[in-house]
Amino acid sequence: MKAKFTLEYWTDEGWYVGRLREVPGAFSQGKTLQELEENVRDAYQLLMKEQPNIRRRIKCKPIAIAV
């Protein structure tokens, strides 16, 4: 079975850095966008192995921030 997630990414000093929007804690980096995608998949799999119920425990709360 495959689940779909949103990869949010940016560049920082020549590295692609990203996270899965729907899975707090699933962060990674790579020298290329393809490497980032592979690494964030690995990060997700490790996170699910270590903390399989993390998505059920995550809570969200809106906050206000002055801009």
C-alpha cells in the first residue's frame, strides 16, 4: 500500500532540505531533489518503525504570530 504525502522543501547553502507536511518529525536533506526524496522516504520509514502511532498522537492548535 502507498500513502501520499506533501514534500515541502527549500534550498539552504546548496542543500535541498525538506519535510513531509503531514508527518511531523519526517525531515531530511540531500544534494539533489531526488536524493532528498529518497532520504525523506527513509526518514519516514524509520520514524514509523520507531513510533508507529505518531500520526494519531500529534495534535494541532492554531496560534497567532505578529508579522
